Amino acid sequence: MSQYKLLVVSLFLVTLAACASQDIPDPDPMDTTYGSEDGANTDSMDGSGLGDGEFVDYDPDAGELTNTIYFDFDSYELRPDDAEIVARHGRQLAENSRLNVRLEGHADERGSREYNIGLGERRAQAVRRVMLIQGASASQIATVSFGEERPAAFGSNEDAWAQNRRVEVKYTN
């Protein structure tokens, strides 16, 4: 029995030594093919999917137009003063078909995670509807809801909650 154990331990050590002696080079960080045999790479990505592309510093009307729309507690109806801001964003999109936006819906920490995800989505969709009415194309607008997961302000008071009930308009290229 002890010869059997000695044999198993010896085989294990030989296998371990064989694995350690292989010289595997580190991958080149500039190589975008990632070792594919068919030459596939990421150079021809068209950036048409959600989350693709880079954020651009596009500020319609030279800073006069805010990119954050705030909502009342447990509501997804646009406030009257914010409705005009959203309409102006929609007109900007209608006038420039090369622009795209992502509407990120948010909620404060009150309510369940599932409810807040839904509320953030309803808020983003309310902003989207107004933009579409102004002539923006549906393909220019993507929506996503983060619910309570990405607060703008931390705290459990009305000031913090008011800052977290929002939709952020992110222009992407």
C-alpha cells in the first residue's frame, strides 16, 4: 500500500513539474485579435448597440439646457417647467440625426428595488415620449433604469431624495 502512495505522489510531482516548465508568454496588450484563428477583431464595431460609443460633451444651446430632469415623489409625470426642457432636447435630436441620447431613469431609496427599477423606467419613457413628439427618431433614444442603485446624493432626507428622483439625458456619439 505504501508503494502505491509513493507512486501516486511521484506522478503528481512529475505532472506538477511538467506544468511549471512550460513557458507561456504574456499576451500583448495592443493585440486586439485575442488569439483567434479566423482573424476576428474589434476594429470594425459600428457602435450601434446600447452602451456602445463614447459620451460626447454636447451641450445644446451652449449650457442653457440642463441634462437632468427631476420628478416628484412616486411620480413619472414631467413637471411643467421640465416639459419645455425635454421638448428642446427633442427638437435638438430632430434637427441633428447624428445625435443619440441615453435616458437614464433613477429613483430615491424608498420602495423596493423592483419598484424603483420600474419607476425609473417609467420616468425615462415619459421623457422619451416627449422627445418623440418633438420629432426625434426612436432609433436616436435608448432608455435604461438604474432605480435606486446610482444615487446623485447620499442621505435619507428630502433634499437627497429630491436629487435622486431624476432622468439624466446623456448624449452619445
